[in-house]
Amino acid sequence: MRKNRFLSVLAALAVVVTSTGFALADTDPLPSWNEGATKTAIVDFMTAITTEGGPDYVAPADRIATFDNDGTLWSEQPMYVQLAFALDRVKALAPEHPEWKDEEPFKSVLDGNLEALAASGHKGLLEIIAATHAGMSTDAFTEIVTDWMATAKNAKTGKLSTEMIFQPMLELIAYLKANEFDVFIVSGGGIAFMRPWTETVYGIAPPNVVGSSIALKYDDTDGAPKIMREAELNFNDDGPGKPVGIESHIGKRPIAAFGNSDGDFEMLEWTTSADGRRLGMIVHHDDAAREFAYDRKSHFGKLDRALDAAPQEGWTLISMKDDWKTIFPAE
């Protein structure tokens, strides 16, 4: 009797396991992606590098994926989110710096000349960051960023910035993690600006964030040890700085990289030029109806050189219009 009951339990368990297995196999890991060449490229890449014994197999320890942030994981129009934060900081600190009314890029901020400010790109942003994000401890800065991000809204849509993240990219990050990838953000934005919220928003913890930084200094003069932020640029993690940041911070070359602008060119090139199966993808903002449409002439997220190079480099263009069923999580 006990033997029959045991066999019955085993049989029932087998049905459950088998059914669950089929259910998992049939579950689409990228439900917000339309069927087509782009989605197929992702799935085929994953199948190839995770098939043990296959010619393209990559051990889990070497499965590194890097993502740009602005324009790749969330909207960067009508301006970078950190730029909006920096503008608020300039205005708040202006009374302490009367010289800013005659110095660029601060003059453009105070005059409301966003066109001139936009033309300064990441360089202008980094100058503002060095001047307005310093003179305080790292803990104090984290608190300022956290408070600001809680209510920060997109100037065009009125939505919270954290609501304008790209659902298909969240699914892609989850898909990579489910297949034992170590996923990093590698952005031209400030590392200290991103780290307070990336884990909550993207599921990417602070140690896995690589970005631009200002100089830091240890200070224990008042008996309370702290790290102080100094008004000096330490590292620009944009363009050719991205592979350097990857090597310095991660220590391994990625096998998959995702960007959206010319600032990601070198990261994509560094990733896909190595031996073995590689994946390089560029988010192309071509959906004015649901987000924004821009590329070659945009001050923020300019995509020109990388757009031309994509076919010969083997980089896949992700069309927001054609490849994504939905763009934002709330849709």
C-alpha cells in the first residue's frame, strides 16, 4: 500500500515538474518585444553562448553585459535627467557664485538659454557637475539626489523620470540575469548621481554602476570620518572613456553592449571587436508618437557616426517604433 502510494506521489510529481518545465519553456522572456529580426538576434545570441559544448559557449563567469543609461534605459529628452538636476543646483547655489553670471556654461543656465547649454553636451554637464556637486560629503550628496529623484519630472511629458524607463530594456536586463550575466551600467552620467536609485529602478546595484566622477577626499578633521566631494573632474566615462572605465572598474571585456548614441561607439566597438560570439545593439529613437524621434542632429543622444557604422560593425539597430510593443512600464 505504501509502495503504491509512493509511486502515485512520484507520478504526480513528475506531471507537475514536466508541466512546469513546459510552462517555463513557453514563457516569453521578452514580452514587450515584437517578433522579428531584432528579438531573434537577442534570443539566438543567448542560446549560442549558453549551450554547453557548443562553439560559442561562454562560461557564466565571463558573461558580462554593459548598458548605457541616458537614452538606452530611460528617456533623455528634452534634456539629460542629471542636467535637469544640475540646473536646479546652479540656481540654488548662484547667490554664492556671482561670477557665474559671466561664465559659461553657468551663464546659459542662469539666462535660461537652454539651446546654448545643450550645445555644450556632456562636457558642459561635467563642468556644471564639478562645480555644483562638490563641497559636501558623499552621504549628503546621496541624500540630495534621493530627495530630488523622488519628485523629478520630465519637462516635456510631466511624468516622473522614473516612470520613463524602457520596459523592453528592463525585460532584457532580467533575461540576461536569468542566464547568469553580470549586468553593468556604463554611462557618461555621474556615478554618484546614478548609484542612489539604479537598484530600485533597474535592479542594478551600486557596485555595478560605472560612470563619470569628480575627485574625492577622505576627511576626519572633526572626528567624524567622511568622504568629501571636490570641485575637480576625476574621470569622464563617455566615448573613449567607456572602455577605460570598463577595464578599470569591471576588469573584463563585455560580450554584450547596449547603447543609443555616438557616446557609446567605443564601448560597442570594444565589446564586439574581440573573438567569440558578441552582441552589440543600438536603441534608435524613431517613435515620435510614443516617445521622441531624433538621431543625427540632436544635442542629447546624438546618433550619427554609430548609425553609419552599425551595418559594417554588425551592430543591431533596435527600432523603438517597430521592435517594441510598449515603451514604458505603465502602458
